[in-house]
Amino acid sequence: MENNQIYEEKKIDIDLNQSDTDNKRLLNRLGLALSLMAAAILFSQFILGSILKIYFPGSEKEQWYTWTLTGVSVVLVGLPTFYGVTRKIPVSAPKQIQKLRLSQFIVIFLICAAAMYVTNYISVFINFMIAIIKGDDLLNPALDAIYAGNFWITLLYTGIVAPIVEELIFRKILLDRVRKFGDLPAILLTGIAFGLFHMNLAQILYATALGIIFAYVTIKTNTVRYSILLHVMINVIGATIAPLAVKAENLLYIVILMIWVFGSIAAGVTLLIVNRKKITLEQGEIVVGKKSIYILNAGTILFILISFSMTLSLILA
């Protein structure tokens, strides 16, 4: 009897090891897909930027330049590359869509706003400290494009195009393929990947925080429509309305903006605390033995290295 028990325990260990090998292979494929997407985006930006500089000298100073590079590379290169590499990877079984009441959506939106502003202030502080050590301001191409770029182009890309494309990549294609590991791993993997994808110290923290919330909402509703809408609203406020108020240099606008920022932080944090017990996470259909395989696989490590390298290049530039 005792020998049979020992045999069964050894058999379970062997099965877990074999399962972890398969799981690691799957995570490696997804990490490589993220790496290829990132590399394709960066390479296409370099090629397109070089072409524009040759045929349109001085275009890098134009308001449309940054968003053109970003839009073309992400929409026409990044999304197709990621989908093409991952399309044969099995997805989790679809579940019935759960609709959100308007009151629920408003609560989630305020929590998103609070998460964005709190993590953004942390990022600003970190950037400020690094700038002091460095003796110069850190480069932030996205922020420069927002404040110096054309309002309508910025609104079109950051407010509509980018949220749709990024949600399809991270909360649809990627999330559908990691959800089988369980809610928590899926939420963390897609949220952190989304943060790293921004490759900018000023954006990594708040993009990760928002990515985690967007992933949770997508998992609970079984649809990407709500995360797209939340993403659109957050981007429109953060990348167009808020900068417009600051650039206007109108005291009334700035006061209203400050009331909104600190009011949403207070409301969002309060609502998160009040509703914390309603947060539920389900186990996945796949059992992972070693949790380290989520990170310690070649594809994921490569994606992290690419993201950190680009982030560091902006810090040192």
C-alpha cells in the first residue's frame, strides 16, 4: 500500500514536469510573438523614419511625424505580426458575455482613473530623481508628441486607434491564449506585457496598472468591448483633454482639471476599497508546477530585454 502511494506521488511529479515542459513551450511561443512584434514595430519605425527624412526633409519636426511612425508601425505591422505568429496557438473556450450595468462601468472607470493618476505621479517622481542624477531631462517622445502635436491627429490616434489596436493585441489575442492558466496569471501576464510594450519609463507603471484592470474586466465580462471603451475614455482624458487645459493656460480650466484629478483619485481608491471583496479569481484548466516558467522562458526573457533596452536608451539619451 505504501509502495503504491510512493509510486502515485512519483507519477504525479513526472506528469507535472511533462506538463510544465509543454506549458513552458507555449509561454515561450507567446513571448517570442511579443518579441517579434516589438522588433517589427521598431524596425518599421526606423525604415519609415529614414524614408520620410529622405523624401520629406525636416518632416521629423512636423506635428504628424511621431503619430505617423507610431500608427503605421503598430497598426499595419505590429498587430498583423502578432496575430500571424499566434493564430495557430489554441485559445480558451469562449464563455457567455456578461453585461455591465452603467453604475458598474462608472465604478470601474473611476478606479481606472485613480490607478492612472497615482501610478503616473509615482512615475513622475522616479523620472524627476533620475533627471537630477543624470543632470538633464529624460526623453519622452509620447509626451512631446501629445503637447507639440496636432490636437486632432493626437485625438484620432491616442483616443481611438491605439486603444482599439492595443486591446485587440493584449486583451483579445494574448489574453485568449493565456486565460487557460487561470485568471491571476492571465491578468498579470497581459498587464505587465502591456506595460513593457510602451518601452518608456514614464508610461510603464500606469500602463501596467491599467492593463491589469482592463484584463480583469475582460475576463469577468468575456468581451473586449468594455476594455476598449475604458481605454478610449482614459486616453482621451489623459492625452487630449488634460494637455489641452494645460496648454490653454487658463486658470479656470486648470482648477477644474485639478478637481477632477484629485477627486477621481479619492473616489477611485474609495470604491476599490469598498468593492475589494467582490474581486474574484478563478483557477485555470492548466496546472502549473513551477511558477517561474511564466518568466523564465526564452521568448519572455527576450521581450523583457527588448523593452528594457529601449527604455534604458531613452533614459541615457
